[in-house]
Amino acid sequence: MKKAVSWTALTVLTSSILLAGCGSNDEGTQAATPAPSETSTPSKDTIEKKVPIKFIGFNKEDVRKTYLDLLRKQFPNYDIQFQFVDSKSYQNIVTTYLASGEGPDIIEGGDAKWAAAGYLEDLTSQPFVSKYYDTGIKPLTINGKLYSIPLQSWFEGIWYNKDLFAKVGIQPPKSYADWMNGHAKLQAAGIKPQSMGAKSWEPMMKQSIAVALNEFYAKPENKNFDQEFENGTKRLSDSWKDAFTLWDTTIQNKNLTPTMLGIEYDQAMDEFATGKAAMWESGPWSYEDLMKKNPSLNLGMFPIPGKSEGTGWLIGGPGSSWAVNKASKNKADVMKILEFTSTPEAQAALIKDSFGTSFLKGADSSSLPKQYSDSAEAFNQGHVYVPWANWGVISGDTIITELGKLLQDHLSGAKSIDEVLKGTDKKADELRSNLKK
């Protein structure tokens, strides 16, 4: 999928740096100057007495404006400064800052190389960490330690046409059987249930893994699976087979067909937007394009369900994070800012200028745009997760690309689900072996 590819690229690189797809970037770098007070101009003496707190980020200040303004109001004794650096230059510039023992206090992204070099503060024991769901913390954990806290998420679910659902008398599904029954009713009414650009390896990969989130990851005994898969002590073919077999029902029911292997992302989006299909898998980044194609589209998004009735899960993870410079001279003040960031008020401010969801327990979702209301409970329960970002040294697109391509082979009839998972395990074994050389 054209735009979804960029989102995957961001999440699979979490071991290097978490990039936020929601922000726009320009060439070069620029420093953003905080706006002066509307009521008065502080004297030079007043400014000099303020504690300077410096942020650096690869998202522009307008992506954080409401949040930064809130910090300035909450902490009038701090001089909140923000520097934007284009993502192409970001890693090199921040590394240079950190290596010099200087640089900003708060850094966007928790690069594993910075943590290994001792440049980042270990936040594991900070009290505010417990306020976040594990699904937001795990992707940011490096060798058992947390070096950054999650900001708003990226996520992907099932867009659906509310008018077409109403026409055949169905609601967003709460179980996988419910979802398959909805597909059947749509087919019986002559409506294509689901559009998919399966020429890309991504959509089937994400949809099947979302079922695994329901059937496998939601069980407490599997909480360490990603780390076990990373080191090779657990395999996908043993662990994911039941979930993928359940997902395969949609292929056996001909909701997904071999003809979709010739369909591009934009073609699938157009098919859905123009009412030729009732559902399409994507994320918030496609909303504006959908509405431009069809302003009257009555749109909603629901999470992908599992076998048992429940809230379902969305594929996704932290779009970005805040880390702390270990050399910061204002560490106590910085921790106060992170503590405040870990409140519903601050999370709402972050989301206002760059839509996503919060990983904070008890975050206020009352202002959630109406098109995401069917996913509200999943957001509230932290049911947004992306496994491949947590595979440590084997994180990256190699394994999920192999999985997606083998699923394409399955859709064509060339491979079984068992062969798909065993083939992906084989690719993971090769990658582990190469890393040891």
C-alpha cells in the first residue's frame, strides 16, 4: 500500500529511531522560537531567571504546538525551547550533540545506539512509566530498559461504509465469526465486502497478525513471545498457526480473492471510496484522500476481531517518543515535564495537532473524531500493538516482507498457511545466522 508502506517503514526501524509519520518535514534544519506572551513582554531579568528546557525533534513545532503551549503555561518558570531538525539529518545531528556532552534536554526518539553509548537516561524506574500500557512501552524497551516514553500512536484498522452496512443490516463485528457473517450478507446483497490492494505484501500481513493479537498476544502466558522469537527459542509456525488458520477463513470464503493480487493501493482505496466495496484496511493517513474522493462517504473504522467476542485489536505502535539526555543539567526539571506529559491533559494536547491515540491508561478519548468511535474501547484498553517492532536484532522489514510475500503465494493457491509460517521461520533463522557471522 502506497502510504501504508511509509508507516511500516517507521515502525520496523524502532531499534534505530522511532519516526512519526504524522509530521511533515522540510529540508535542512530550523529552530522554532517560542511565541512571546500576548499580555506582556518579559523583562531580560525575568527571562534569565527561567530554567531553559530544550527539546529537539524531527516533527515540526506545529505538530507539538498545543502541547508546548500547555507546558509553557504549566511551567512558567521554564524557558521551553524547541528545535526542529529534518529527519534526513536528525540522527547525525543529535549524535553529534550527545557525543559532545551537550545538546538538548529532551530528544524525540530513543535510538538504540544512543542508549548503548550511555547518552540516554534510563527511565525504567520512573513512577510515570507505570501509567502507560505495555503495548506502548514494549516497543521502546531496549535490553530490558526503557529509555523513552510513548507519544501518540499510529494505527491501522478496517474502514467501513456505514451506509452499506446499514443497507444489509449489519454492525461493526465483535467476533471473527460475526465479521465473516457480515461479509456473507454483503456478498448476498451483491456488494463486494472488502477491497484490498494485495499487489502489496502489506495488507494481508497486517490483517493476519491483527488476528494473532487477539488469539495469541492477548494471553498473559505469551507476553514474552517477541523476545523469545528474537532469540530463536519460539517459532511463528508453532505459535501463530491457530490465529492464521482462523484468519484464513476469509480467503476460504472468497472475501479475499486471487484477482486482488493485481490491485494497487490507490485502486483499492478508490474502489472503497466510491462505494464499490464496503470495507478497506488502512489508517488515519488515508482519511482526507477518502473524503476528497467522496465527500458524502459515511465512514467509520473498527478494530480487527478475534474468535471470542471482544473489543478487537488494531495494528500500530508509538509514532514517536521522548527520551532524556543523560548529560542534561536540568534533569529534575525534565522529569517533571515527563511526569506532566504522562497525564490525560498533556496527552490530549499532543493528539490535538497530530492525530493518533494515547498509550496512557485512562487517557481521555471523549474528543475522538466520530469516524473512530467504533475503535474507542480498543484505544481505551491499549489494544494497539505491532509485534515486529519488538524483535530486537531481527527487527526490520526482512521478516515481515517474507511473511507478506508468502501470504500472496497463499492467496494465489501456491502455498498453505503452514508453509507460509514455516517459510517465515526459515527467513528468521537465516537472518539470525547472518547476524552471528
